[in-house]
Amino acid sequence: MNNKSIFDKTMADMTYQEIEEFIEKEAVVLFPIAVIEEHGPHLPLGTDTYLTYSMLRYIQEDLSKMNIDSIIAPPFYWGINKATGGFVGSFTVKVDTMKAVLKDTIECLDRWGFKKVFFINLHGDSLHCKTILDVAKEIYESHMKIDAYDIIPEFFKNACGLDGKEPYILVQEDDGDFDDKQEYIDIHAGGFETSLMLIDFKELVDEDKARKLKSSKTTFQDLRKWQQGGESAKEVTPLGYCGDPSNINLKDAAGFIKGFSDITARLIKNTL
């Protein structure tokens, strides 16, 4: 992909007449929801936004193979950052602000005549994720005609006490590969995210620096302190990454992209 513009092939690069054509074809809307936050000394602040956008490009390709028309909304990136909030560059907004902007945006899609919108979020902050879920529920309970779905992983469904039958969520079932017995975790700007960025946005990664960085050696016990944000998080991850940036594995990253895109496209297809 390797295109720095997160507007490329989204609504933002189209004319209003082109968007009207998608409405007439009853295209589904793919909505990337992310944040701008620090990602260590080797990745840009926009990492989550870039990765969420690029994932939707892959999902769009899979949907096209299923003869399903889709259109990508301009990426949303004014989200919530708690764990990284103590670092310069981690923009965060209030829950009410995030809700209001998201709902106003969906009201536009509804007014224009779109029928279905799907939220995709790759940012792991629990309050950020919960806010998106709440917005999907509120849209379902509102006067709007558009159907909004929050696509969430199974572990988040379980953490929220959901049964998976809620009409405003689509659940990505766990593949069973996650090893909760691993000594250290890699969840923020580590080898995993660095690898994903190298696949599609190599020019934005300081790969030489990444390969010289040492593991943060963050344990599951450390995770609770890190999630508190502020100075507590900076004590756990003083350089702003949680994982091992040098552990670059492009093959595994490509496999994740393929699997995530495939299961998500199939979930979307099943709603039509």
C-alpha cells in the first residue's frame, strides 16, 4: 500500500457526486476509529490511525471479492488515551466529546441515505473502546435509520459482560493462538505494531532505531500500573513502548492482516 495519505480512496478524496453513487449502490460504510498518541522513539504518533485505515483498505478488497460495495469514511482520530496520556503527543478528548463527534458524524451518513456503518478500531485503550461500544448502542436506540455495528474481539465482549447477541455488535472470535503464559507482553509500539507499519508505511518507521531498542520487559503484573497512565505508565515504559520493537516479524504481521480482514469481511457479509 505504502501511501502516506490516510484520505486516499476514502470519502475525503471523492466528490459529493461520487459518494451519491455509492449511496445508490447501497454500499456499506467502513468507519476507521483511532487516535493520535506517542508510539515510542521509532514510530509516528499516527500509528493507530494509519494501521486502522490500512486494515479497512484490506477489508474493502475482501468485500469487493464478495461483490459487496463499500466506502471508507474519513478516519476519526480524536479518541481517548489514558495509558500514554503522560507523554507529549498523546492527544485525548473527553468521553462526551468523542461521543458527540461520532454520533454527529453518523447522523450525517444517516441523513445522506447510507444504510449500514461498521466501526473498526485497533486502539486498545479500554475507555476508548467502551465509548465506541456505547455510541453503537445509542445509535441503535435512537431515531436514526442507519444500522451501526461495533466490530469487537471476543475478549472485549467477555470483558464487557456481553453475550454476543447484541444487535449493535459483531464479534471476532478468538483464534486460540494467544499465549497468556508468555513472560512479557507486546501491546504498544513493540515488534507487532512495528512490523505492521513496516508492511504498509515503511517510510514512517525508523527501522534502524527499532532494531536497536531493548524489550520493555513488561509483565502482566506491570500492565495494571501501565494502564493507570501518567507517571505510573512512564515508570513502566519510560521510552513509551510496551513490548520489544526489535522483534520484527513481517510474515506474522502479514498473517494477522489477512486473518483479521477475512473474518471481518465475512462478519459484514453476514449482516446483509
